[in-house]
Amino acid sequence: MATTSNILTLLKFNCTKQKTDMLEYGQFAEYVHRYAQHHIEENSALESYCTTDYKSTLEAELNTLVADRQVVIGSIRNKDYIFVVPYFIEKYNALFNQIEANISIPFPSINDMPKVVPLDVVTKKQADDIIFDRLDKEELNDRALYCIVFSKSVPSLIFPSSYSITSLINLSLKKIQELMHKEETHDYFLKKLSISNPGKELSIKTFFNKFCANPQAVLDVLKTSGDNFYYWSQLCYFIKQDYTKLKDFAPEDVTILQSVAIIEITTSYYKSKAAERMQAEAAFEQLDLLMKNPPYYYNMNDIRKMKDKSGIPLLGQYKEEQLLEHLKAKTQESVGNQMPELLIFKINDGSGYYIFKERVIPLILRLANDVRVLVREALIKKWYSYLREYEMLSEMKENTAFERCLEREVSSIEPVLSALLNASFLPVVAFEDQTPGHAGLFRNGTMISYSELLMLSRHELLADAKLKLPFWYAMPIISFFMKLLFKKPRAKIRKNAGTSATLKIQNEQKEKEKEMLKRRDEDDSIDPKNARRRDLRKIAIEIEKEFVPESSTLERELKGYMHEWNDRIGKQNYENLGEDVNALIRDYFRKVLRSLKADTFNAERIQRLAESLVDTPSMMKIKNHPALKRYVELYILKIVKNLPSN
């Protein structure tokens, strides 16, 4: 042994050398003193044990080890002895290794512990606690000698922390297997199981034979779900029932009862894990369905907040680490040469979003359709203001500059659309997408232009802007002289002058809406009867933030989702279906509104109301239910925001 100043190491060394689990206190103190004097030159840390006060130093060190449950100090015939826990652990670990070689050896019981040994050497643990904890996470060490406590009728079992709990379970199974190998016992318990489960004789016989014939697979049998859990529980119950009738227990009988108790707890553990696994799998299926619903793209905070149909958060039905593993698997696993199901993209501010591959093209088409009207109005308004000042922007004259202008507008107003159009996965997704009716985003390996995607023509926009000008702008001679007289000096146009054109229009719309709601609230404050509606409107404005992206508006989202679920061909048919659905929502919500209170009105309530409505026979005819449900939620918000005074 290398020179050491560690007292626990010296204790274990002496126990091993003397083949004993206890050392006489005075003799060990003398040994440490001599050892320190002999090795002081090799290890200066031993200096404190060379002085005349070495016993005080040793006592302080031993007190620390006692507090750490590594040693126990007890008296035998007026002499103090040091009981070394790690040596007990080593001794019992060797005993369990012997049991592996000879399964007929009984498990060590607390009753077998020598009377002179203080019970403080063992750490008492309830059987279900230690088995559950060590099956969850096991760390083998020599720091604890456990006393596994079962029910009152079953003596406690001595178990070293250096021995695997899985190995203990395997030994318990083998002991029951050995019992079942006896012909009379085998037939007896097989008959009891069969009588208790009429009609299941074949499956019981298969289970029983598999258990008795294949010792290597028994633990795997325990981990499976189905009837196995039930059969195990019954078998353990019948064995325990027969053995508890005995008046005097032999060591072999105690071992069988201990083995049954261990198997019962293990079965319970794996049954609970199977239930948790099934719950998590069901929750992940629900999560995948929710992520395929509008708005189709979600960040981690959105995913963590998702709830099932009962309004219970999904995070809790699975753990955070399980969620991360699920998302990682979805973004990495693929079939053949295809891309993974789930994709990740980032917008300009670095925020990351998840989107299912099958939803990428529909989302691009919807967002492009939503953005088109806003960009068109913004550019006409902006170009008109420049034309009035006799200015011509480069995007009015050149297609290349016009495309750059559209790209800036899209990036400013709809970062998600911009990110998807620039995502590295888009060409592959577009290639794999075979959905009928989807417009092609690529032609000859190159993405179509922004003008084609948004269906905007530079010439048409310029013509519409010019139509708004006074008539003399169309008369060259008069226009020339007017330009000389009235053209104002203008600073050089900034490169990104058009970036905020569309956002400006959106902000103006939002400000007008806020002002209108403010005036309505002021009117309602005069009449106390309108307080409930005023409170509902205020809550609707707050809830709107959960349903409408910051870069969009409620009206824009409504139009976008109507385009998704309304598949009628022809303007009149399209408008008729839209109005029919709106009327259904209004009629349905009018009944709800009578009893609706502000303190019960929240996002979950809106979702439940929408779900109830889209499940009615009138709505079931519409195919795209996720988009329809989102539309209903938004329309309910619109109704509440615009509630009139009584």
C-alpha cells in the first residue's frame, strides 16, 4: 500500500489484513501513531499523528467519518471498537457473488447480523424507495450498507451499495425459477394461475414456460406491458400467500419471500414506466398534431405551452429532456433520401422556429397571399408621393431594383416568409412536395421572382400610382413647366427607403383601431351596464397577442386563413361560403355571450368554443379543419373586440 494520511484507507487496509470488520480503538490509535512516525518523511500530512496529542487528531477524524456513516464506534466489554462500513460492504458484495455461483445460498438477512455489531452500520431504506431510485439512476460505490425494509412479515435484507440492483433482481428471479423447476411446485402454481384466469390458459402457459425455460429473458419480460404485469402480480401473490402460512421460516423460505417482494416492486416500477412511456407517446402524438395546425411554425416557448384537448399542459405528460430528444429525433431522422419531418429556420432577429416539412409550401403561399395586398397598397402610396414631387425611384424603372424593393418589403413586414424563402431546405422541400394545386416555387432549378410569387407587376403598380395624380401630370408640356416651378430639392434617396412603407400602413391601421376602441370605452364608462362588455373588449385585446403575430393584424390573419379553408371556385361562391360561416359563428357566439363573464374569458375558452363549433355537422363539410378552427378563434376575437354598447 502506498503511503497515505487517509484514516479510512488505513482502516480498510487493517480490516483486510486482519480479516475482520472491527478494530479495537486503542490498538488502531497506536498503529496510526507508529505508521505516522515511520512514514513522516514520505508524507508530511502525517505530522499531526506524530505528536503527543495524536489521539485528539484521530478522534476528530473518526468523528467526521462517523457523521459520514463510514464508521461506527461501539463498546464491547468496556472496550471501544471501530466498525468499518466499507469492509462490511466488501464482505457482503463477495457473498452476493457467491449466490450468483450457487443460487441455493440464502440472501443475507438483518437477523443474520452478529449481535456485537451496532445496527448503525446499516442505512435503512424502504424497499420500494431504494429499488425505484437505483433503477432510475444507479451509482455503485462502497459508501453505504443498506438494510432493505419490506413488510412486517418479511425480514429485512442486507444489500451493499457496491452491488447492482439489476443483479439483485436477477437473483430474485432465479430463486423463484429454481422454486418453479420443482415439478410439484410448477404444476401447482400453473394450475392456480389458470383457474384464476379462465379462457387465458394458453397465454398463461406461454408466460410460465418462458419464465422457467429462459433465465436470460426474464428481466425483459418484466419490462414489457400487457398481461405480463398482471400474471407476475398474481404469481407473486400466490407464492406469498402460501409461504406466509408457514409457522417457522427456514432461511430458504425467507429468501423466497424477499425475492417475491423484490419482484413485486420491480413489476410495479416497470408498470409505472410503461404507463409513463405510453402517456408520453400519446402526448407526443398530440404535440405533432398541434404543430401541424395553424400558424404552422412554433418556437420552443410556444411548444412548451401547448396543451391537450382537456386543457392539460403537454409538458408534464413528458419531461423537458424527453421533449428535446423528441424534437431532435424529428429534425434528424429521415426516410431514405428524404428530408426529416421537422425543420428549423431562423428569422432576422435570430429567433428559431420549428415547422413540419409538409406545412412549408402551404405557409409560404398563405403568407405571400397575405403580404401581397399590403405591399401593393404601400408601394402605390409611396410611389404616388414621389411622383407628385416629380421624382422617379429606381424600382419604378428597373426590374432588378423592383425585385430588391419587394424583397426588402417582405423582409420588413413578414420575417417568417422571408426566412422560409431564404432557407437552405426550401429547394429540397419544393422538390419533394407533390401536393396537387400547389404552385411551383422553382423553375429550372431557380426560385421564381418575388414579383411572380406576390403576383405584382411593376408596370401595373406604376400605372395605378399615376392614376391618382392630378390630370395635368399626364400632359407633357404643362407637366414640364410645373416641374420647373414646383419641384422641391430632395435629399438623396436612401438605399432602404422602401423598407418601412408597408409597416407604416399597418401601424396607422393599428393606431386607428386603438383610438376607436378608446372612444368606445369612454362611451361605455358613462353607463355601468356596459362595464362587462368593456372588460371583455380589453381582455380580447390582450388575448389577440397570443393569436396574431406582432408583424401582422387580426384582419390580415382572418383573410389568410379564409383562403386556406374556403375552397369555393368563383368570387360569388367564395364570398357566399365565407358569409355563411361568419353568420354561423355570430349566431353561436351570441348565445354564449349572454352568460360570458370577463373572468372566464381567456385563450383556452376561445379554443374550446372554436373546437365545439367546427365539430358541428354544418362545419364538418369543410375539409381543412385546422385552418377553419383558427379562423373561428380569430373571428370570435373580432366579435368581442367590436362588441357594441347596450
